Amino acid sequence: MSFLSPPDNRPLTHAPRLPLRLGSVLHLPEGDMPAVTTNISYSGIGVELPEEELDPRRIEAVTLDGIGRLETFFRWQRWGRAGLSFRNRSGARPLLNAYFRSIGEYPV
């Protein structure tokens, strides 16, 4: 497993996150795979990888229960988890706002 950090070894920064356990489906070129989302923010998600040999760089999108399908790109991987950022944050925001409103919680 590897951990990718920003260029020049700057400290990693991240948006406020909401911890959760949400069913999701990872979309890869070779097919779909169920997964669990462990946290969410307006910029991306953290997921538990369903298989040790899964290369998270191949994940193209994710469908989140109660939210819908969002295009993603790989950010980091470690300890059987991966971080994915949303490709279109402005497009994801209304879907995320509706979800956060429905559960009464927001990332902090």
C-alpha cells in the first residue's frame, strides 16, 4: 500500500468530513464492486477497499446510497482504504446538500 502526499512534502490538508458507514458501488472499467464509504466531504470520500488487490487508481466513479453516481479520481491509499475526490465538485454539491439535509448532519 502506498500513501501519496502533495508535491514538496507539504502537509496534507482536507475539507471538513462527516464520518459515516454508507453503502456504495465502485465503478471500474472491468465492472462494478460493492464497497463502504467511511467519510464524506464536499470534495470527496473515503472508502474501505473491498479487495486487497484492487487498484483504487482504476476507480472511475462511485454510486452512493441516497446520493447517486459521482465521477471521481484517486487521491490516496493506505490501510485498506482509499481517498477519492469528486471530479465535478460544483455538480456534486447539490446532491450532497440534499443528502446532508435529509440526514440532518453536515461535514464539520
